[in-house]
Amino acid sequence: MSESAVRLGEPGELLLSGVLDYRTGPDLRKQGQALIKSSKAPALVVDCSAVQKSSSVGLSLLLAFMRDAQVANKTLSIRGMPEDMREIAQVSGLTELLTPS
């Protein structure tokens, strides 16, 4: 199993990777919040293409990151959401909120 992480990529880009579940969620939440707060970019993108597996914790993380960005007066979009995350979003009625318009 690979290590889960959230880290900076290109300016304004957060790279989310690994397995997102109840074990990894709390640390990823704190790390992502700090990265969003410290970013100088007015618009952020969370790239989820390296996420291997996600429970509903993954969606919870994305929603928390969206709130963090809003508090910091930044826009945030999601890119590369894996199929399991999209399916949970659809069942939860969050698809429109988490996908670009």
C-alpha cells in the first residue's frame, strides 16, 4: 500500500495521492488546510489522479478543502477524481458541487 499524501505541485496545484480513508484522513486534512492557507495562488486545483482508493473520507476531505479555500478567499476546483470517488459523490448528491461547470 502506498503512502497517502497531499503536497504542492505546480503553483496553485495540490496533489492528493494514495488511499483516503479514516486512517489517513485526519493527517491529510491538517496538511491540506496548511497548504491552502499558505498558498499565494488565488485559484487552486486539487489533482486526485494519484488517489488509489477512497472511502467517503475522500469526499469529506475535498469538501473541507473547499471550505478552507473559501475562508482564504481562493477558488478551488477538483481534477482527476477517480471512479470510486465519483460514485460516492453521485450517491451523496455532491457531483455538481465537486465537478467543474
